[in-house]
Amino acid sequence: MAVVNGPLAHLWVALTWGVASAVCVGWGAALATWWGGRITTWRDVSLAFWMGAGAVIATLQLWHFLLPVDGRALALIVAGGALGLALQHRAVSGVLAAADRRTILAGALVILWISNRALGVTTFYDTGMYHQPFVAWSNAGPLVPGLGNLHGRLAFNSSSLLLASAFDLGPFDGRAPHLLNGWLTAVFATEALAAWRSARGAGDPRPFDLFTLAVLPSVAFGALTQDVRSLSTDATVCLVLFAGTRLVFDGLATTPTTRGDQGRWMAAVLLLFTTAVTVKLSAAVMALASVMVVAWSLRSTSWPRWSEAFRGVVVPVLLFVGWVATGIVLSGYPLYPASVLGVDVPWRVPGEQVSAEAAWIVMSARNLNSNVIYPGASWVVPWLRGVIVRGDLFVQLPLPLLLTAAVALRARTAPHRVAWAPTWRLAFAPAVAALAFWVVAAPHTRMAQGIVWGVAAMALAWSALTFAGRQRGPARLITVVAVVSCLLGARQVAGLFLRAEPGHRVRAAVEGVVTLPASGVWMAPLPVPRLADTTLPSGLRVAVPIDDNSCWNTPGPCTPHPSAGLALRYPDAGPLAGFISADGRWAPRRWPNPWTPFLAWWRCTRGGASDAACLARTPPA
């Protein structure tokens, strides 16, 4: 298809992102109108976008209980965005008209570059294993009861995959990985340009602007990696956490004065962090702590009227309740793979499966996806070595920690004060709580990048004004950001050059920055897995990947771990009616993947033997 295969694919992707952004801004503008607010600055447009994305997800969740995410759902979403824009079209147009030509040109170039990066081959493992398969199920029909029985990962219930399903239609069928995260990355990158223009011309730069600039190295590095052309939920939640943390930081530093402003701030924080939790359950501690900090900072504020409170919480509540209900339909557990609050429904997945999924998440985070089993605390030293040596892990965790430490050390030798409200320091508290939970629960650097880069951004924003002053601070900050970003880009290109085979090194280095067409095709199609057709004892026929766990865009039931007890919920109704575990027993093949004996080891430890003893008696995969 010319739309996705030709050189104009960049423009089609950029145009699609533009329409999607306008739709989300429209939904956010409708919320702002409902909350009694007005759009007057680029910051209001930014907030409208991220709030609108949460509102769109809430709407898609409710829709998906009854109908597939198809062209009708897309039409509803676009119509809602158009209505929202109509409510505040003059205000939004005024903000956009105020942008100077250089900012618009720079934004267009950034968007085209990120759209180019998003066109390349998708190799992100989880996208093939369960992200894109869930998108395919969402497009095929309404929410499927017991889908987690077919494949546990399909019950992980990330709401961002519903948003991806709205992209995976028409000429972009099967190409959502090229659109979702690249879109959110492009939004944040263009926001950084607006932040630079705003901070440079302000006598007293806003913390909102400075945070947006300071987090740019993480955003730019994401555009250089597979994240930009994947459905990675870690990459998605990272950007949502940036938006939420930025809002908390700005509010605590500038202290909204009127009751209306305070109420809208609290409502927006609640919506953004609820969105983060529905994208990735691991964001729950960060979200809860952030909402608590904002509520505490407003403790002396008079209580809002019931009508105001209702308008502020109704969308976050609908989003959260819809997400919990979706989890129950998918697996029988509202917070799968957590086993708490399980509901006794016929399609509930076996309890052993839930516990094993949770245990593997912890182990794979500790071994940094290496599939090695580390009993007890033996994972710590290899983990530290991997985090320091591997470039992507270094960028996700040690680099922002080093930047934060550098600011802290300099502050000790030359302390100064910034004219912010003293409550701004409370913005660090949620990150501390979230990192403590992260260390215990699942310490993979991907799951912490949205937290630690947020901490680094707040520290850098403070240092810019503390050590350079309000006039020179933004320029000093953008210099630091540019240097760090360029060094990360150079490291990425150099690594690709050195790892490539002789004779292919120049092309490999170039493709580290821009995507080149393969066989004349610009937007790379999704990989097609090798499959084996398997008939289970129940008579259900499923496709099983031969080489790994990836089903990609395979039509019909596909699972890398067929269990002997897997059956259709209603044999005569077909797969869309749901799946059950007929005997309640979980007997998967090759779980969690073909390269680790984790399941045998884990079952052994559950029997009471020590970790080390079980490892000694566990045969290799």
C-alpha cells in the first residue's frame, strides 16, 4: 500500500499524529470547560492533551465491553474531540497562532524525524508476545472473558493497548507499533520546543517549562531505541508519569491561589496518575503518593462543593472502575497478575498461573531479562554489573541518578534559594516511595525510568535557576540538555558502528539515527511467526509459535503456552465468547519461555525446598 510503503509514509504518520493530538486536545478542552477552566497558554494545551488521552482511554474501555474497537469507535472518539475543540476553538487557535515561525519549523522537523524513526522494523519482544495480539483481539470483537486462560500476558490489562487499537485500522491495520509510542514521544519533544520559547521569554520561568526541557534527554533517547516503534507499556507509562510529575512539581512550586484553580489542579493530577496506573500497575505507588502529596498541600483549602467534586472525579473514577472491570473479564482478577480480590467467575484463570506470573515478573526484573535464575539475593551483583555495562540500562537509571547527585553535590558547596513555594520539595516524596517499592517488587530499570528521570528533571530545573539565575537559567539548562542528548546519540551510533559486520558499519551507524527503507518499503511490516497447528484435548485448535513466544498479528487463537485444560467457554460460540480452564489445572508448555527452567524451579520452591536445592535439581531448559 502506497500510504505505508512509499516515501510519503513519514507524512502520513505525521498527519495521523496531528489529527490524534487534536482529538485528545479536544477531549481535554471539553474537560477543562466542564471544570470551569480556560485554555490561555501552551501549558493549558499540553495539559488538555494528556487529560484528553485519559478520557479517550476511559471511553474506549466502556465501548469495548460491548463492541470491538473498530471504525465506529474511532468515529465516536474523533467526534468527541471535534466537539471539545469547538467549545474552546478560539482559545486553542489563539495559543497556536502565538507560536513563532521558527518554533513551528523546528517542531515540524522534529515530528518528521521521529516519524521516520517509528517506521523501522519492530523487534521489541513483548510487542510480538502480547501487545500486538491484544490489539488484534480488541479489533476483532468485544472484550473476551477469560482471555488470560489462552495466554496469561493477554490479561495484563494495559489500557494503552486500547489506544493503540484505535490506530490499528484502515491503511494502518497491523501497524499500531509504528504509531502509538512515536506519537507520544513526538508530543513531548514538541512540548519541549514550546517550553524553551516560553522559558526564554519569561522573566520568571515556570517550573513546568523547565521540567519539560530537563527530561528531554530521556525522551530523545527513546526515539533512538526500539521504544519508538513498539507498543512498550514501560515507554508509554514513562511519558505519562513525566506529564503527571511535571504537573505536581509545577503546582507545588507555584501554589494555585483560587479555589477553582486548586480544584482543577487536583482533578488533573488524579486523572493523569489514574491513567498511568491503568497503563502499568507498577505505577500505583507513585500515583497514590502523588495524589496524597497534592491533597496534603491543599489541606487548608476549603472543601469544594459537591457539584465541583463530582465533575473533578467522575472521569478518573470511570477510567479506574472500567479498568478494574476489564481485568475481571480478562482473568477473574481485577489487578492481575496480583492474586488479591479474585472474583469467582467461570473463566477465572487458575491460581497457580497468577502466582507464577507474578513470580516470573520479579525474577525477570532481577535478572534483567537474561532468563537466569538467581536464588535469594544472588541477583544483586550481576544486576549492578548489567546496569552499569549495558548502555540502555545506564541511560534509564544510573545517568539520571548521576545528574541528580551532581546537582546535590553542587548545592552543598554553593547553596542558594529559588523563589518557589517551599512545598515544591514535596514533589520528590512520591518518587522516594515508588523507588522503595520498585526495589522490592520488580527492579528492572525500564520500570523506574519514569520515576528517576522525573527526579533528575526537578533537580536540574531547580539548579538552572539557583546557579544561573532567572535570566540565564533556561539557557544554561538547555545547554546541559543538548550536551547530554548529543552524547547519548553519539554513544548509540558508535555502538551500532562497532557491533556491525565490516562492510555494513556505515549503514548501521546511519540507521542508528534515521530509518532507511528495506527493499523499497518504508514502514516495515510486522514479523510473521512460524506456527504449529495444535489440537488440545478439549478439541480447541490453537496456533503455537515455534521459535519463541511471539504470535504477533496471527488471526484466531494463538498462544505460546497451550495448557491441556484450555477450552472454549461455549464450544458452539467460538473464541470471542471466551476461554476457560476446564479442569482448573494449569499445565502450560514452555512457560514462561523455551530458554529457562523457571517453572520447574519455582514449583520446587513452593514445595518447601530451598532455592539453591531446587536450582541444583532443576534440569536445564
